[in-house]
Amino acid sequence: MVNTNYSALPLTSPSLELQSNPPPKSSAAANANGAHNGHAKISKQDSFLGEVEDGGGGEGEHDELPLIGDGDGSAGPPEGSGVAGAVFNLATSIIGAGIMALPATMKVLGVAVGLVSILVMGILSEITIELLVRFSVRCRALSYGELVHKALGRPASIVAQMCVIINNAGILVVYLIIIGDVMSGSLKHIGVMDQLIGHGEWDNRRLLILVVLVVFLTPLCALEKIDSLSLSSAASVALAIVFVVVSCIIAAVKLIEGKISTPRMGPDFSSRAAMLDLLVVIPIMTNAYICHFNVQPIYNELKEKTPRNMYNIGRISTVLCVVVYALTAISGYLLFGDDTESDVLTNFDKDLGIKFSSVLNYIVRIGYIIHLVLVFPVVHFSLRQTVDSLIFGELAPHSRKKMLALTAVLLALIYLGSTMIPNIWMAFKFTGATTGLALGFMFPALVALRLDKEGECLGHGERLLSLGMLGLAVIVSVVGVVGNVYSLKSKSD
């Protein structure tokens, strides 16, 4: 299963039970209030459609059910992260390398269509996060993989685990590619190291990535609990906001000075290449919101583990990310137009046509590299736990040596991947069309529809929405994969 730092316990264990905030009732009373077939009944009062259809006790009574509780009947341990720390961790899971590809997607879709797509994808992503929380509580599932296992069986759980591994490993490879692009440069762009101290051995791309990996990333990835990364997550979100603010200021100054041409509002249908980009741009945008594999670990480490708290955390994080994404996509596209690269950071190597251009270039690029360094261990956490669970089983005893060995092997493989994949657009095209859509939309919708046999957790509108998301995700995935294959074939010809 996709595991967390919590060890999965048998359902018969006294340490694993759903408990409400009021004093514990007798088992008979608990059964009368909806505990049946090993599942807890969850109110729809706080659902994303706001429907109130509670077949059990008082209104909203079960909305306060924590995912796990202590054996003494308390709602959870006093240790753990608060709402602010959880928001930073979840937002950090979302805002990663995907933000760098958004200006390029805006170049393909146009400003108006691009903004609508960013908003719609954010709303749908938040809906699926709330579905995961609701049914994790109902099934007492401590991880993404465990929820899929309980709902769809072991084969589906293995597929979900493989999706998490491929998706997270791909994202981490992209992080290292961006770090290499910015620090060392590429064929079209000059790197930071070359600009600061000139060309030399220190400007070698593979060496720079290796130094960053060993000196900065390895110590952070060796941490065992995701709530240990709350401070670094807060710093990474702050750096992402600095990047957005600086980009918007530059774009606004150039717009006022009349140095920016009028952008396209809609897609470009003028060439075959533009049409092919349209087929893969939505999967790329989907990747920008994938954080679902970290929902349960973050939830499990809350001080107050309630669905309502996690819903609020998801909503705050989504609003923050939609605003950051929209501003980044617009400012990046306005600044560079049709010259916008798949990794917009590489565009910040030339004179921007305003005062203090070189200083602002360094702030944008170096600041975002630091952001990626702080985001990297959050994504790596889920990757390591998933591999651990898949290889050793969820009930395997915890071992510090095993965890460090897994970390070392995974980082070595990720480093090798970063030396083989040419650019982030290529990586995002395939992960977005496959694992991204599966983790973010297909599995959450399938879990909700499968576990809602009695019609007690989903309203009519929610069931239709889940079916619609599932169908749309399948269509977009098929179209994206076909577009990717055709694009590669066209380039080879």
C-alpha cells in the first residue's frame, strides 16, 4: 500500500478505531448510529455539494470522526501539525515543477481558455481530495493504497502503488532537470553558474545536480515524518509566492511601458504542431494539481483529525494554488510570448528590458531552485513509503537502516533519470496523461462509486459528478497518450 509513517494495523487492533468527539457510547449504541460492516457512516453535511442527507443520528454528528484514535478513547495524540502546517505541506505537494510548465500551456491555450482550465482543474482536484478524505474515514484507511485496496481489491491497489511510484519519481526527475537547466544552462540559455563565475568544471550539469542532491536533498529526504517538513514547506510556499510577485511586477512594468504585445485569448489552430500540443496540454495541466497521495499522511498527522479540518485545509490550499498558478501562467506568457519555453525559468537569462533586470533574474531563478530543494523531500516521502510498502509489506517492522537504504537507492535512480530525459515537457506529457489522471481523478471517482453501494455517502449530484470525472479522465488520458505517441513519431520522421 501507499504507506505513511504510521504502521498499518489490523482492523481488530484496539489501537485502530473510529471515535467521535463526544464520550464513547456502548457498542450497541454505536451500531445503532451507523457502524455497520466495518464501516463508519459519514455525514454529507460538509460535502463539496453541500448536501445534507444524514441517515443516522444528529445532523453532522459523524463529520467530526477522526481517521484513527488512541486506544484510551481520545480523539488523537496532542502531537502533530496544525491547520497552517498542513496547508503548507499540502500546498507544497501541489506547487512544484508543474508551475514552470504553465506559461507554456498558456501559450498553447491562450489567456482566456488557459485561465478557465486552471480554475476548473483546481475545483475538480479539490472535489477528489474531499472524496478521498470522506471514504478514508469510512473505511478506516490510513493511506491512498489502502483505500484503493479496500474499495477495489488488491490488483487495483498494486496499480495505484505503481502509479504513485512512476508519478512521484517522474516529478522528482523533473525537479533535478530544472535545477540543471537553471544552474548549468542549456543549448539556448545561459546558466546561473556561468553568469556568476564563468564557464568551467563547476558548470558541468551532471556534477551540479549531484552536488545539490548529496549536500542539500539527501539530509532532508532522510527525515522520517512528513510533519518534520512543515517549516521547510512554509519556506517553499513563500519562495513560490516571491517568484510569482516578481514575475507579475516585471510583466506589469513592461505592460505599462507598452513593451508587451497583445496576447492570444484562445488556442492556436494554425499548424499541425499546435494541434498536437492541444492534445497533451490538459494532461500537463492535470499534473500541476496532483497531491492526492499525500492527503492521508498529512491527515494522519493533524492534531485534530476530522474531515471538516481536512476539507478546510484542502480548500485553502486549492485557492492558494489556483491564484499562484493563474498569476504565474499569465505573467510568464506576457513576458515571453511565443518564445516561452517549457521550463519558463530558463527564459530568465536575458535582459528583461527594465531596471535591475539582472538582479531580478537571479532572484527569480535562484529563489525557485531553493523552492524545489524544499519541495523535493515532501514528494520523496510518499515515494519512499510506497516502495517500502510494495516491497516489504505494510506490516513490516520499521527500520531506520532500511529507510536510509531505500532513500539512497531511490535518489540514485532519480539522479540517473535526470541525466536521460531531455526536458520537463516530455516528462509531464506522459505522466500527466497516465499516472497523473489515474491518481487525481480515476481512482478517487472509482473508490467513491464502489463504496457508495447503499447510497449513503454520495448524493445524486455527487454520483453524477463522479461518473462524469471518471469518463472525462479516461477520454483525456486516451487522447493524451495517442497525441504523445503521434508527436514522437512525427519528430522521428
